[in-house]
Amino acid sequence: MSRTAGSSGPKTLAAIREAGLDLIHAHGYEAMSLRGLAARVGLQPGSLYNHIRTKQELLFVLIHDHMTALHREVEAALAGIADPRAQLEAFTAFHLTYHIERKREVFIGSSEIRSLEPENRATIVALRQAYENRLCAILEEGSRQGLFAIGDVRVTAYAILAMLTGICTWYEPKGRIGRAELIDIHTRLVLDGVGRR
């Protein structure tokens, strides 16, 4: 493979990250080698170390980038929405859309957290908990206002997240139900699940 254009700067780092996502998603972290990554990007193995120091560093950066994007984008999706019910609708639509569009990142962030070294893992777990807490805050406020009837907020949040994240495993863009309808179905399931009876 020919040398990557702009291989001394940001373009190469972006290409390394993209190739890392592909290779870890396809083969797993343990099976991916830095030599194979370098070949994929069109670099000599030694040149790769100008951009990343270790395989562990690459994994951490990929998962950290995913988690920080998740936080940044959910806040943008919820901006200006005060009503907890409308917030929960917006959260549901955002979570589904993000997880449909970034299946590689979500898969790696879930399956390869086990491969992170303890300090790196702790950082990612804290980011994951902060995201869960964002949903819990919506549910708690909805309960406080009498909009939701929830026995245990955190268990409810985990159940919602498990259902929504599951779309990564079965969604097909060319399937019989389009994305908008799937979001509508899931939104109704979520709202019915927390609504007052």
C-alpha cells in the first residue's frame, strides 16, 4: 500500500483511528496488531509510533472519543427542552440514532472495555455512569412532577438503555421498517413503560 497522504499530521492520525475502529470491530482488540494497522494505513510499522505509542493507547482513545461524543451530542439533543416527557422523547430518539449510525464505536465501547488497563477503564466507566445519570435525572424529574410512575429510577434507566442499545444488534437499513418508524415504536414503548397508570 502506498504511503498515506499527509502522513505527518492530523490526516494520518484520523486514518489510524478509522482503521483501528475497523480492525478491532472485525477481529477484536487482542487479535489486532500494530503491524497490521500500519499496513492498513500505508505506514512503516516504526512510523506508527509517531502517532500512537501503544495499542492500549489507541483503544482508550477510540472508546474515550466515543463516550465524549455521546455526552456532547446528547446535550445538544436536549438543549432547550424543559419538560421531562419531551426530554425523554428526545433522549430516546438521540440514543437510537447515535447507536444506529456508530455501530462500530458502540460495539467496541461495550465489548472491549474489558481490555482496558485499570486506570483507563475507570475513566470510561465514569463517563458511562455520567451518561446513565443524565437519563436518571430526566426520570427523577418526571417522577417529581408526577409525569412518570417509577419504582426504581436506576433500574428503569438500565432497562431503557438495554432496550435502546439493543438496536445495534438487529437494525437493518433495508429492513421492512424505516428508522423513523422504529424510533416512534421505541419512544412509545419507553413512554408507556414509565407513564402513570
